[in-house]
Amino acid sequence: MANQRLNAGPVPLYHQLKLVLQRDIEQGIYKPGGRLPSEPELIRQYGVSRITVRQALDELEAEGRVVRRHGKGTYVAEARIEQELITLTDFVEDMQHAGQHPSSRVLAFVHEPASPAIAKALRIASGTEVVRVDRLRLAEGRPIAYDTTWLPLRYGDLLAGMDLAQETIYHLLETRYAIPVLSGVFHITAAEATVQQAEHLEVAPGSALLVIQRISYTTGEESVYVQERSYRPDRVQYRVMLRRHNDEAGGSNIDEFRAVFAE
């Protein structure tokens, strides 16, 4: 791209640069997920200082238009779409509802002793052998989440040899074994990316991740599995819409609870 000098005047140079980059993003010159020119490239292209470039990028980042990745550069933030989380759905259903093509990579399928926390959730004794499944979740071929799922052996061993890269646990249990997943309890929290998670999610180790922890139940409130899904926060956020008062029938005051996924 040809050099484009900015004009000294009443509008600060950093704000001029911000507006130029914002325009280029909106016009598709820099596409969602695409990398912006490096700081030295912007300095040369626009004839400004490093401080000016960083101030412009700071503003774009604060507005959610770009994402900085340590050691990799600055990228255009993914366009966001909305996904409901008011009913119990699996990853494929979530992505399909959001208009995304889902896929997965199985990273581990192993037996291990249940930790006290996992054992409590599954209602088994601590140290009891369980199945652990690790999967990388992708939307349109790009990493969006890292899943770790623990199942009691009576359910986990049913999945041995199954294509968990293509099939969801919900679907396999319900269609092949008539084991319906009827309810679930969700907890939303945050955590720092482990080295392994960071490698697969393409973020820096220690980066903040949005974690959805859930326990899913079948008939008789029996625990089917415990799952921790760690999302890249630049690709998902949650929005809750509430009413001030419940309706006369005593229903929920939640009008909407949606996950917002990036394309």
C-alpha cells in the first residue's frame, strides 16, 4: 500500500490514524481475523511516531475493533454473532444456530482417577477411575474453545472408538444408547490459559479464558459428565436481558441469555 502522510492540525495524529485504520477495517481492506501491518510498517506508511501508532491501536483495541496477540501482532477483531444459551444444547447445535461450521479435534481419550472436585460432581468416590476427553473446538476452522470432559466409566467407555471429532457426546449417547441428556447446571468463570490450552487456542500462555463449567444429567438426576469449556474471549461473550419484575404467573425474569460468538 502506498505511503499516506497524515496532516498536522487540530485533530491529533493518533486519532487520524485510528480513523484511517477503522475505515480500512470497515471497507474490508483488513478482514476479520486478519493481521494489521506491524508498528514499524505503520510508522513508515503514515510518517508518524511509534507513540502515535500505539495510541491509535490502543483506541481501536479499547473499542473492540482489534485484538493484540503477544509476540504475533495486532489482528482485526472477529465479527460477532449471537447464540442462545437458554436451552441445553451441544457445541454443534450452538455453532449451527450461530451460522458457523463446527468441527473438533480429539486431543486425548484416557482413563484417570477422579479428582475430589470431579468426583463430587459425578457423585462418585474420589480416586474412582473415569474417562477424560480433551477436544479442541473450532468454528469455521478457527480455534474457539478447549474442552475437557470427564465421564463415569459406564458412560465414557461407550464412547471408545467413536468419532468424537465429528459426533457430540450428547448425540452419541442419545441416538446410539438411548441415554438422554435432560438437564444441566452451568457455572461461568474465568481462568488463565495453560501452556497446552494456549498452544491449541493460539493465544499466549496465561491469557484470560472464559470458562463454562457444566454438569449434565440424565434420567433420575444421574450425572452423565462434567465439562469445562474454555473459550477465547475475543471470540465469545455472553449477554443477559432481564425484566424488572416477574410476570404474574411467576415465570423467570430472564428474557434472553445469549452467547455472542465471533465468526
